[in-house]
Amino acid sequence: MALEEMLAIMPHHKGTDKLQADLRRRIAKLLDAADKKAATQRASMIIEKEGAAQAVVVGPPNTGKSQLVAAVTSAVPAVAEYPFTTHRAMPGMMIFKNIQIQLIDTPPLTDQPAE
């Protein structure tokens, strides 16, 4: 980072104390902002439970997980004949005997298509 390099090559004497403190404050602020951004990106994979139950549909690629979720819920996941169409988890609500159950379509568990 340019601020760290500037702090490293700056001469250390009484006249640069305020500038050094300002640079350290800016570096700390940027590092805190980067940590918060990374934490926010990880938390985006969490899907809050809705309804009476939450069920996750998992399996290898190209086995019909998205098609199942699309057939029994009102969700509209991408369904295609080629593997790895689903990139992110997608929830949908299924109604069974007046009970709402949340189904979650997930990306494939492996990186190899099913035979």
C-alpha cells in the first residue's frame, strides 16, 4: 500500500510527528473498512429460515436440483441442460398440507459432472 511505503521512507523527527500519526490513522481506517467488507461478503451466503422448516437440496451437478425446486416452489432458479448452471443458493417456499417449507437450491457439491 502506498501509505505504508510513505510511512516507511519518511524521516522520523519532531517535524513529521503529526504527518506520521495521520498516515497511521488512515492506514488503520482502510484496514478496518477492508475487514468489514470481507465479513459482509461472507455473510451474504446465509439464508434466514422462513416457514415451519428449512430443507436444503444438495447433490452433484446436473441432477435436477434446480428443476425440483422450480417445480414445487414459486422460485425461478436457472434451469439448463448443462452442468453448473446454479452459482448461488436460492430459496423457495413449498406448501404441503397448509404448512410452508423453505427449500433451498444449492450449487453442486463437486466440480465433476455426474456420469
